[in-house]
Amino acid sequence: MAQVSINRDLGEWGLSTDSGERARLLQSPSVDIAPKSEGEAPPGGAGGGTTSTLGAIFIVVNACLGAGLLNFPAAFSTAGGVAAGITLQMAMLVFIISGLVILAYCSQASNERTYQEVVWAVCGKLTGVLCEVAIATYTFGTCIAFLIIIGDQQDKIIAVMAKEPEGPGGSPWYTDRKFTISLTAFLFILPLSIPREIGFQKYASFLSVVGTWYVTAIIIIKYIWPDKEMTPADILNRPASWIAVFNAMPTVCFGFQCHVSSVPVFNSTRRPEVKAWGGVVTAAMLIALAVYMGTGICGFLTFGAAVDPDVLLSYPSEDMAVAVARAFIILSVLTSYPILHFCGRAVIEGLWLRYQGMPVEEDVGRERRRRVLQTLVWFLLTLLLALFIPDIGKVISVIGGLAACFIFVFPGLCLIQAKLSEMEEVKPASWWAMVSYGVLLVTLGAFIFGQTTANAIFVDLLA
């Protein structure tokens, strides 16, 4: 691939070179990248990272799998059954993998090492700012979803421990959902979110992987050997309409979104080459696909059209194996919230410092006060919204639309701009094909984002 310098002069944007240092806060957990230097060799040369191919596959799978797993059985129901759900995921997987490869290509061309740095360098100031705002909004929405998941799972666990029926009637105040979410958030999440560094990332990653695989295994086992009291409702065999299929897209986007973490992972590999990276992300996405399909198909066939947006809520509270799965999910979310908040806070900090024209190396006391204030505002807003938005499906639908921007829109824009920059070096037929594909990605992502936004405004708010 021809090495192309794309919008490398930060001075034309009026930016300090320090702004790139803040962006490295968005590295994926378990990824270690040395800071860039002025005389650094181009990516793809001998100066690669230390992550092996298998290690890169594991990190990408880990970044992909998460709490979105719980919504996949409901996505199969929304799409209209097993056949429609499988077809939708297989079709979208092609675009998802291509987006990961495009980001690696643009990372090499621009010599940038994080997602938003690549978008800034390739697409310019306006698109770069929009990308950072989208990352902050996405992480904020995901934190809300995490708190809702904590409340959902705690309701079931408390119902068994207190030996009382679920629901609002007759329950003591200390089992109230709003109280338990708030107590858990203040005791565990807030203290983990305030520190400047998050050294527990690797432990959280391992915990998340174990919990995800356990949940998938339980859902598959419960389908093969169901409990007597679990009888499925109507099993849909075809979608009610094409709109129903499109409504399942945000869940797929939310589940497979690992693109923001993928750029630092690519640059941490021993061979940061686009061709080798294509094999890494293809293997990783196929593993994630197997997990999501196993969960989605078995969960949907177990409960049919009556499946809950959080599939674990469909199982009886007294089931001990499922209770362990709920505990795994709670622990995973408790450690994942601070990581997502850390990423969102880093973007907000970078935007604020850039707007104020302040350098990164400033007074430590001012940085600490600003960090604590940002954390408290973020924490309280997400907590309040989680307390009054009990439906996890609606939240995932909205942030799934934003995930579509990271998967389709920004990679598509990067591909278009990169090809425009090297138009003289590429044959016309190849150039038009790549530009057309970039336009297709942008159009698809914009459609998903627009649809979820319209649903949130005109369906949920006006209902």
C-alpha cells in the first residue's frame, strides 16, 4: 500500500501536538502502545508492538462481547425469527469486518494510533470533533444501560434472597429498585470512576469474558434441557415487515461495535499490516458471531415472542444457574462502567482543553478538581436517567444507532477521503469502486442512525 500523508499538519487546525496525548486514553483495555515520536518509523515497518496474532484476536473478541449479548434473543424476535436474524447478522458482518480493515488502512496512511486521531487526521477538524462528541455520547448512553442492567439483575436476585414476590407491591424499602441501584452505584461504581488511572482494566477484561461465555452456555443448556415451567410463546417464522428487520439493526451494531478499540489494537500487534489484520478481525468476528447466534437463537426459541429485552429476566428467579449468570453480569458491568466513563471523560477533557487552548501539562490541582467535577456530573446524570428509564431495549436501540456511526459512517468517510488524497496513484476503476463502497457505508450507517433517532423521538416520546 502506498504510504500517503493525509492532513498531517495539525497547525492548520490551530491545535497543539499535545492533543494527541489525550486521545491515547481511549486505548482498549490490555493494549499497551508506546507514545509516538517525531522520528518514528511508519506503521507496518519493523517498529511493531508486542501483541501476538492470537492475543489480538482475544482482545478484539473481548472488546466486542459484552452486555449487549443479553438483547440478542429479543433482536431475533424483532427481526422475525431465526432465519431473518441469521441473515441480518451475516449480511451486516461483511460491512462490520470491512470497517475494521478500513480503519487499519487509514491508521497506516495517517500514522495515527487511536480511532478519533485517525478521523481527525483523515477527515479534518469538523468530522473529528463530531467523532469525539459521538464517542462521549455513546459511552454516556452505555453507562446508563449498564446501570439498568444492574437493576434488572438485582431485582431477580433480591426476590430470591428476600423470598418475596417480584413487583412493587408489599416489598420493603430496602429492596426497592431505585434504592438498590443507587446504593450499588455509590458504593462501587463512583469510587472506581474517580481515579485518574484505571489499573484494573485487565482484570475487568478477564471477568467480562468469563461472564459472557457463562451466560451463553447457560442459555444454550436451558434451551436443550428446559425447565418444565418454561414454555415458549409464539415462534415467529418470518418478519412482520421490512421495518421490523431494520429495527433489529441497532442491537447488532451495539453488540459488534469494537471499532473504537480496534485502532490501538492494530498498532499494538507485532505485524501492523492491513492484510494480517484482516485475518485477525475476521477470526474475531466469527467467534463473536458464534456467541451471539448461540445466545440469540437459543434464547429466542426458549421463550419465543415473549422473550424479554434482557433475556435473563425471562428465566425464573429461583434458578441457581441463572442466578450465577446474573451475578457474573453484575460484576462485569460494575467494572466496565468505570472503563467506559474513563473513555468518555478523556474525550470531554480533550475537547475542553482544546477549546480553552490549554496544554496537557498543567497544574495538578486544577486537573484533579476538574476530573472530580466531571466524574460527579457524569455519574449523577447517568444514575438519574437509569432510575427513570427502566427499559433496556430503548437505551440499546438509541446507542446502537450511535454504534452504527462508528462501524459504518466514520470508516466510510475515512475511506472516501483517503482515496481522494491518493487519487493520482490509483487506477480509476479501483478508485471508483472504493469510493462507492465508502458512500455505501456512510449511507447505511446514516440510515440506521436516522431510524433509531426517529423512533426515539416520534415513537417513544410521543407514545
